Amino acid sequence: MTSTQQYDALIIGGGPAGLMAAEQLSGNGFSVAVFERMPTVGRKFLRAGIGGLNITHSEAYETFMARYYQRSTDIEPLLRRFGPADLRQWCEELGIATFVGSSGRVFPEQMKAAPLLRRWLERLKRNGVTFHTRQRWLGWDESGEAVFETQGNSLKVSAGVTVLSLGGGSWRSLGSDGAWQEPLQARGIRCAPLRPSNCGFNYPWPAHMPSESFGSPLKHIGLSLGGWQQCGDALISRYGIEGGLIYAASHLLRDAIEQHGTCTVYWDLLPDRSKSELTSIINARKGDSVSNTLRKLGLVDGKLALLKALSEKQQMLNRRQLPALIKALPQTFHSTRPLDEAISTAGGVCFSELDESLMCHQYPGLFCAGEMLDWEAPTGGYLLTACFASGVAAGRGARNFLQAKR
Ligand SMILES: Cc1cc2nc3c(=O)[nH]c(=O)nc-3n(C[C@H](O)[C@H](O)[C@H](O)COP(=O)(O)OP(=O)(O)OC[C@H]3O[C@@H](n4cnc5c(N)ncnc54)[C@H](O)[C@@H]3O)c2cc1C
């Protein structure tokens, strides 16, 4: 059975980007409807709040902008209209105070996403936004109406403007699966292939690697590749390496693997000690066993397991080579973990397809926002900030478009 509905504004995808677009459109006398395939909206947003919702970052604007790598010039105009400070102000207006953590990252005081989302949805509903869940968007029919599949039935929706805010392609269980690429490409809207971002990397650990090493944290460890160098935390997992530090390098590593089939990184197991310092400590302990010396240096648990897994026994026993190994332990990767496991997605709708209000050049009245656009950023609040900002831009653009038609 097929039924038809009509709205002034149709938002497809109820994540932060879509809800922000709905907010810009609401309260202007337009009928605004959010359609979402899951039983509830904002599932990835809620998941992001587990362990602390890092909503934005407090660093200087120029530094912040550089986090969007080669897409900085596309994201900059969006953040100029709704940047990190505006986002914090917006949270305050919802009654959610934010604070700057020691790393400069910004969190809501309660740390979670749920209280913010609850208040936000209440406000949207008060402003007349309607929510239609368990509605999976499939594409458009030949007359341009949006087609939804809902529990075996089909629904068609016509609207004055449509905002697509369908998310990336990771964590499919939370709703965004990247299936939107097909209908968009069928319409001739160019999309860059979806790739994992902020992701882990596969590594075939040697058979002698003790199973208790899997899950071991690598605290305060250095990582370098090419000219890139950073200190942070990572994690040894059964399949390879996970965690914040490798996520931060993941765009470079992924790109290098795509280009060359392989990429070697170098771990600095003791970033606070220089190579010459290590040389004199190791030489001064000649009477001691190598394993005792390593333990005294603090190379235990995860770091020791990494050293043993990535070097030959002979290298470790060679006291002349040991300092160099500790300061630059090589590891060669050949592949990322699957897209579904990544924190976020690179690739998506190309900015060249969109005007400054994120409206498709080819389809006046069709807007795109959020992670489905072709950009990426590290973790640290940059992902959500750009999703909110693009939702604001698309929502305001859609509102102006409708108002111009009145
Ligand atoms: C574990 C984890 C932790 C994270 N932590 C942080 C963090 O602390 N800080 C940060 O900045 N970012 C974080 N992120 C990233 C952030 O959550 C996302 O970038 C953000 O949610 C993307 O917003 P969006 O609105 O573009 O897409 P989404 O939030 O993915 O929303 C898209 C919506 O569209 C719906 N949808 C998809 N396809 C269809 C369809 N065919 N029909 C109808 N509806 C559809 C989906 O169900 C979903 O509700 C985290 C991500 C993960 C996975």
C-alpha cells in the first residue's frame, strides 16, 4: 500500500545535522517533518555521549580550522556562520552548561548527550517539528517525490525543500549505512567513495604474542610517520592497533596505504627520554639482564609486548641497538579496519555539487548536511561541530529558499 504526504520542509535523517536543520526551519510557519529510519532519532549522538560527549574544542580558530585538512576551505564558511563559540552558546540556551577540559576539549557539564537531546527534541516539538520514525528513505520516484519504506508499506512525500542528513557509513547498527550514495549518484550528484576515518589498523601479530596482550593500553607513547609526529595513547587489539593516537594518524596512514599498498610508522616507547639518555642508562646497567633493564625503564605490559612483537630477539639483546629500537620501533600496516568500525567516515557528497548554503546546484531545493558531506576531521569535537554547522547552513538555506517562494 502506498500513501502520500506533503510538507514544506522534509528532513531525512535525524542526527545532529538533520535536527539542527529542522531547528532553523521551525517556527517560521512552515510544516517541518523529520523522517528517520530507526525507531528513535539521534542514536549515534547518544553513543558519542558514552564516555563523555566531546561537543567541540576551545583552541584558537585558525588551529581549529586546520583540523579539517584539505577541506578546511569548504568547512570554514560554515563555521564562520556557526562556530565552536556559537555551539556552546546554543547548548547554554538549551540549559546545558559546557566546560573546557584540561586538553581544551569542550564537554557538557553532565558529560552525556541524553539530557541535551531530550531538551532539544522537546523544543523542536514545541516549535511544531513532527517526527516520523521507522521510515527508511529509498530514493525518489520519477515525479521527484521521496519514497520511504516502512514495515512493508511504501510512503511518498513531496516537499518544498528537502534536507538530506543521512550520516556516514560507520556504526551501521546506529542507523547510517551509506546506502544514500546510490540514489544520489543515480541523480548525477557526485560523491567521493566512503572510507574509514579515525579508524584502527590490521596487524598480524606473531604467534608468540601472549593473548593477555590484547586489550593492553599503550599509554603516553609517541607515533611518527613522514613529518607527522604526536604523543598519546593507543591500544593493542587482537587484530592490530586501535585508539586515539592511531585515529589521529589514520587519514595519513590510510591514504599512504591506498597509494603505496603499505605504510610504516615508528613508535617512540619512551617519548620523555632522549636516545642518548637511554644509551647511557642501558650502558650503565651492563651487569643487569636486558629484561630487568627494560622493566626499570618502565617498559612493561603493552609497551613491552609491542617491543617483543615488532623486533627480533637478537635486536632486543643488542644493547647498542636497543635505544634506537625503543625510540623508533617500526610497524608496517597494510589495511585499515572495516568502515563499519570506524568512528567516522571520509568521502561523501562533493562540495563542488553544492552552493554556499549546501544546496545542490543541479536540484534547487535539495540540501545536504553532516557527515555525509566529503570532509573528515580527527576526534576532539571537530566532527560534531561541523555536523551542527552544516545543519545550520542547510537549514537556513532551505528556510530562505521557502521564504523566497512565498
Ligand atoms: C562511538 C562514537 C563516538 C563518537 N564520539 C564523538 C565525540 O565525542 N565528538 C564528536 O565530535 N563526534 C563524535 N562522534 C561522531 C559523531 O557522532 C558523528 O559525526 C555525528 O553523529 C554525525 O552526525 P550526522 O547528523 O551527520 O549523522 P548521524 O548522527 O549518523 O545521523 C544520521 C541519521 O540518518 C538516519 N538515516 C540514515 N539512512 C537513512 C535512510 N535511508 N532513511 C532514513 N533515515 C536514515 C540514521 O538512522 C541517523 O539517525 C562519535 C562517533 C562514534 C561512532
